[in-house]
Amino acid sequence: MLLAVSLFASYFARQGLADAEQQLQQQGRDMTRQLAEAVTFDLFSGNLPYVKRLLDFEHNAREAIAIGIIEDGNWILVSGSLTQLPALADIPSLDTTQNPRYLYFSQLIGLTASPEQDPYLELGHRDGRRALLVTVLSREPVREARQRISRAVLGMAGLALLLALLLALLLAWRLSIRLSRPLHNITQTVGQLADGALSKRVPQVSSGELGELESGINRMAAALEENQRDLEQRIRIATRELVARKEAAEAAALAKSRFLAAASHDLRQPLHALTLLVAALRERTLEGEARRLVEHIDDSASALEGLLNALLDLSKLDAGVVAVHTECFPARRTLDNLASQFTPQAREKGLRLRVHDSDCWLQSDPILLERILNNLVSNALRYTDQGGVLVGLRRDADGLRFEVRDSGRGIPLAFRERIFEEYFQLENPERHRNKGLGLGLAIVARLARLLGGGVEVASTRGHGSCFRFRVARCQPPEHPVVAEAPLFTLPLTGILVAFIDDDEQILEAMMQVFEQWGVEMAAGSDVAAVRDELRELGRAPDLILSDYRLGGGLTGIDAVRLLREAFGEEIPAALLTGDTAPETIQAINASGLALLHKPLKPAKLRAFLSHLRGV
């Protein structure tokens, strides 16, 4: 309706405006032509006062703006304002020129030669005398017509809009009653059914297809509710059966484990006797078949002892009879024990065993922790044919973690989880006792859980494996020492320093120094990498140290700015440099950052860091 009204209104408006414009132009042309005919004789007979009265009459009667007559390039008669008449230069184009406010019309006035004598006309004016009548009309009637038409169009549009709104409201009301409300009820009920309220039903208030839909949803809800009750009943029955079976299995396993744990002494006694007897036989002078038999008995007894120890340890862990006794002890003690125990074995196999020293103190059970590491290192040496094994303690965001890396055969992805099962071995289908019993990693997993963590493994087939597990850190006991630093030096233990230097040797040396001080580091040759490491740690650095000249065209000033933008403008920072050029010193002084020159002694660095920490 609005579109139709708009189209009709636009058409009639344009038509009305065109008619008003055409009517005004026709009126101007008719008036100019009639007036020119009326004044021709009097104008050329010299009766100018009469012509002037005709012009004034038409000026007033037709509401013309101005009327004038031109002869020989001059205005000879004017009715109205001369300024409202067109310029003489524009006269030739009056028929085609339209002003926004005025319309201009012109009509030629002239007499042709006549054979008859007219006593009122002078002889010189009878042949070829010409004049031009110019009329100026206002376009105001057209503007008024436009306003009237616009008001009429707006009125029609408003009426159409009102009718359209009333019709829309009526349709909306009808739809809300017949369609929207039932659909809302259906949508709401379906949502409640989806949330688990299967007892909800759709009110059946509609007929036709909507009524069938409401009825169908209610039937579906009833079927779902019945199925849910049946399923819940089955689940309760199955759960009771599973719980019973689980309790029976747990009871059997617990009884087995308790039996094996309790029988430890009785089982070890005859084995110990057998071992002593074998040793006695070895002391005798035996040759040939007898010596070979004694050696076989000794090997079998050793294998039996290892199997018995593993079984008993596993059973004790399953039975929950292994107690954890945590204490704060130095990691160096455990690492030294590993090095002394496995170095001969690695040397005998032609492998390198590297155990990185550490001055950290650990909060754990030292015996159980060493047992975990013993099993991991033993496995690593067993399955490594060339290269070596690396044992170390690393810091990360969650504290400390032990890592045992090897360059062995690696573990296929499909067996990453199964290696922690009892008796599972990748490369021992013949169950040769020299290749282990398949219980070491099972014991490791249980011991790690007992200590409050788990064992993670990363491996690539043919490129070795890495086993890691986390351990808590503790503060060592306080011992009175003579410090080289000044008395006002603040403790640095536990603070986090962001260090940027593109020299790998300096990075390694700084890490060793900070590790001895108990200072945590986020270090690297690139400020972006250090920033990402800090974000992974989830904390802002306490201090920022950076070399002045870095890679990629950056300076230490840029590095400090980037880290402060990421973690806070108040973080103390200093620059390290071996550059003594005046330009470098001026740039650093202009930045307002503290400056330390290389080479720098550790004592001075410690005092300076303590000073920055206390600022």
C-alpha cells in the first residue's frame, strides 16, 4: 500500500508541477503576444503615454514583475523596476533562459510597408520599424503549487502509513493468537525436554498442522520419559554388578599384594641361603662342568632375587603399605649416587653417562625418588646402543623436574601408555632375563603417583626418549656463612631475572652463576623469546638485564622497553655492554637506565642486583 501510494503520489505531483509550470509559461507567452499587438499602432504613431498606461495596467493586472520595450538598443518604456529586467546583452537568449525566480518572455513589435497612406504615421516610420517587448513574470505561483502538492502528497502518505500500521497490527495480533503463541509454547517445551525435563508437555490449544505438531511432541516426550526410566533402571542394575565385581577384584588383588608383602621375609630366607651356598661353591676349586653349573646357578639366583624384589615392591605399592617419608635434602646427594652407581655400567657398554650437578634442595622421599631414577637410568642404559644418557634437574613454571634422556631406539607412539604396564616389554618376546622383567616402569609410575605426581614420556622412533617427572623444591637449612657481598645486600633467592644476550657462552655462564645464587632466569638471545617464556611462566620479572647490542637491529633499550610494556613500567632494569663509544654511553644515559660494563665480576653483579632489588 505504501509503495502504491508513493508511486501514485510521485506521479501526480510531477504531473501537477509540470502543469503549473506549463500554465505559467503559456500565460506569459499569451500576455506578451497580446500586449505586443495592442501597443503596436500607438507605439509607432508616437502615442507613448497611452502605451505606458497599457504597460502599467498589464503590470498590475497580471502581477508581472516588469514590462519593458526596447527600440534601437535602449529601453524606451518600462513598467516596474528596471533592475528586474534582463540585461540588454541577454536579450537574444531570452526564449531559452530560465531563472530560478523569474520567467522571461519577449515579442517582436513591427509594421510592414503598406500601399495605403496613414495620416497618423510618419512616412519614415512606415517601412521596417522594429521594437521588442519584454515581460518578466515571477515563478512564485509554481513554488506555491509545489508546496500545495507536497502537502497533499504528505497527507496521502501519512494516511497510507497509518492504514498500513493498523493493518500490520491487526495481522500481528492475529498471528500472535494463531501462530506465534503455539510456536512459542512448542519451542519452550522442546528446550525444557532438551535440558532433561522430560515430564514437560506442550499445551494443546491449536488445530490443524500445529495441533498435530503439539500432539506429536507430547508423544515423543512421553516415549523419552519412559525410555529414560527404563535406562536408569538398567544402569542401576549394571552399576551394582560392576561395583560388586570391582570390589571382588580389588579384594583379590589386595589380598594377593598383602600376602606377597607379608611373605617377603620367608621368601628371602631360602634365597639368601642359596646365594651363600653358591658363593661357597665358587670358593672351591671347581673346573669344567661343575664350575659352569655353579655359574648358571648363580645367574639363576640373581635373576630370581631381582624378580622377587620387583614383585614384592610392586605388591607393596598396590597394597598401600609403602610409607612416604618426605624431607628437605640436597639434589646433589641423589645425583652423585646415580653417577657413582651407573658410570661403570655405562663405561662397560661404551656409552656416555652425564649427570648434571645441581645445588637445589628437594622436598620429597629421597629413597623412593632415588628408586625412580635408578629404574629410569637402568632402562635408558639397557635400550641405548650408542651415544649416551643425560640426567638433569630443570626449572620450569611449576617448580623443578627431573629428566632422563637417552639416544636409544625410541618408543613407538602406539606403546607410549603400555610401557607402564606390568611385564610389558617392547623387544623381549622370548622373555630373556638379561633384558629385564618388564616391571621397572610399572614401579616408576606407581612411585611417582605415590610422591604426588606422574611420569611423562616423549620419544621419537630411532632418536631416543625422555622421561620426566616433577618434584617439589625447598629452602636449604640456614648455615652461617661469610658473605662477600656488602651487609646491605638483599637475598636474591627466588627472584626472577629476565636476561637477554645474543652470546651463547655468556648466556650459559650467567645461567650457572644465577643457579648457584638461587636466582630463577628467563634467558635468551631474543627479547620476543624471553617475553614468551615469561608469559608461559605466568609472572612478571623482578629485574631486567640486557646486553646493549642485540641481533635484528635492536638495542638493550628496545628490549627493556618491550618487556616493560608487556609486564609493567616499574620493573628495575639495567644494561650490560662492553662498548665504550661515546654515542653508546650517551644513548644509554638518555634512556635513564643503569649501566654495567663488561667484564663484570660476580660479586659486583650480585651487589648491583641486590641494589636494584631494594630500590
